[in-house]
Amino acid sequence: MCGCLVTRAARDRNWDRGLPEAASAKGRGEHQQAAGGGLQGEGGRVRAGRGLRDARRLVAGGRGSLRAAPGGAGRGACGTGEEGEPALVSNWPLYYLFSLGTELGNELFYILFFPFWIWNLDALVGRRLVIVWVMVMYLGQCTKDVIRWPRPASPPVVKLEVLYNSEYGLPSTHAMSGTAIPITLVLLTYGRWQYPLVYGLVLIPCWSSLVCLSRMYMGMHSLLDIIAGFLYTILILAVFYPFVDLIDNFNQTHRYAPLIIIGLHLALGIFSFTLDTWSTSRGDTAEILGSGAGIACGSHVTHSMGLLVDPAPDMLPLPTPAITLTVLAKATVRVLIGMGVVLIVRNIMKKITIPLACKIFKIPCDDIRRARQHMEVELPHRYVTYGMVGFCITFLVPYIFFFIGIS
């Protein structure tokens, strides 16, 4: 189904050795429970994704197909996971197409897409996209932990990805971001930039359907999860979008905006951590809130210093700039320098925040993964780390561009 053929005769017993977390959980007397493919234990849900992920990798399967095999550390895997049965992907163009679609809702895409808009295209559009994205993703993650609807069971579903397997399924936050981003992008840019509306009307269904269908193809969501995510996003945009302009102006101009932003996002993070036991969704929620707070605070400082000036209303709509070799070269240099700075800051903050939080709250730091299951470690680690990443995107990196003359 969806181009996947499951070979039951080819089960590899060595896959069981690729599940160190499950084995250690058994040794501690914790139990497993099939709830959408997650693991249940005394300390709450234990993320099974990495054990499954590290147990398999994609290798060439001959005749243009892909085969899941033991070994390696591929992030996505082709197989049913819990059953450990390898799968053959016979339609590899479809597989890669939907792999691209699912990446449009992952961290790598976000950390490239939003900075690119802010540094190279339109800072105002980039900032407001982030405001909408934070609200949509936060409500989606919290709703998951309130409803607690499991992901599709495997078997019978063939799971080609297990990265978010320990999270609940409804609503699909991939479907939510895949719907919110293109719609908001068109709402923000049409009338501000000169381009035919038909381009936006084509972009929205193509982007949204690619992301939504990819989640069903990967075996991570049911049709109900996707429909719920889509409709929930439309409702959020209908209520929340009219206030985006007001929020962005407040973030930039209000005297106490940084304090209010940090306090509000932190309070939302603490609330979300009380909704359920540990899962990857808690860390993702803290990342989202931290990124949003950092980008908002950075834009406040940037506006105060006059580093990025939005065009006057009488200059709108802006003409579409010509794509020349010079423009491409400058954009490439900005991305390379900017992402280098962002990655350095991100790695430094990761090295600092976990040991510091463990020391402050007196939590053993020998096992980092178990330490991060404590709210006292996970929330400050993710919130501060990605808050600094967001601050770099809207302040530190533009300041460097201004200093070296490529702003």
C-alpha cells in the first residue's frame, strides 16, 4: 500500500538488539504497552524512536527499490517497527517525494526556512510567519496531550518513520504547520509584493497536500488525524490571524515587550509540561516557544537599533527583485554565515544548559537522556537553547551582516 511491500519471511532477529531502551526498561521492571507504537513505563512514556531508528537503515534493494536493513542510524526507517519486519519500497520516486513532504514539518526545514525569509527576502513576513507558526504548533501539541489519541497501530500499518512515534496522533501537527505556513505566507505577501494571486492559490493546496499525504504514507497518521489538523488550523487562523499585525508591532515597539514575551512563553511552556508524562512533544513544545520568544526579543532589539527597517506603506506593493548572480551570491553568503553562527550558538547552549539545570535542581546527570525526562531539565534546556537561536536569527546575525556590509 502506498508503494510499500512488507516481506514477512525476511524478519531479522538481530533487530531486537537495536532496542537498548526497551531492554533496559524491562530490566528495571517497567512494562511496554502498545499505544500507537509508544512504550509505557513507571516514569511515563519512553521514546522508542531512537532505538528503532538506530536499529535500521535504508540500503539499496535492487531494481530501483529500497530495503530496510539492520544496522546504521538513519533517522527515518522503512519497516513496521514493533514487528521488526523489513519493507520493500517499490515506488522510490513516491517515497522520496513524501520524504520531502514530511521534512517540511521537521526542525531542519524550520531552522532553514524562517531565517532565509528574515535574512534574504522580507523580515516582516518572516517574523509574522513565526508568530503564527508558534501559536498553531503550541495549540496542536497541547491538544495532542489532552486528547491522547494514539497513532496508527503497527501492524497493520507499515511505519516508514518513527521519529515522533512516542507522541500522540490527533491532531497531526505536520498537517497543521503544512496548512498554516502556505496560507499565512500568501496572506502576508499578496498585496505587499507584486505577483499574480494564482501563484499563491496553487502553492497552498500543493504544499498542504504534500505534507498531509506524506504523514499517511509514512504510517504516522490516520486520515482522521490529518483532517482534524487541517480544520483545527483553519479555525486558529480565522481567530488569531487578525491580531498578528498588532502582536508584531507590540513585540517591536513596546518598552517592556521582551519581559512580557519571555514570561508569557515560559508560562505556556510550564503549562504544557503538566498535561502529560514525558514524550518528545514536551521538548518540541519548549523548542517552539523558545524560538518564538527569541525571535520576538531579537526583533525588538533590532528595531530599537534600526538594523532592519521595514519599507514605508507608500512603497507597497514591492516589485519582485531581479534574480542576478550578485543577488544569489549575497544570499548564499548570508545563509552560510548566518547558519554557521546559529549552529555554533546552538551547540554551545546545549553543552551549558543541561549540566547547569541538573546542578541547580540536583538531578543526576550521568544519563543525559533520563535527566532530560525531568521538566526541570528539559524545559530550561530547550527553552533557553532555542531562545538564543531565535535571538541570533533576528539580532546577532543581522548585526554581523550590517558590520561586514552585506545587509
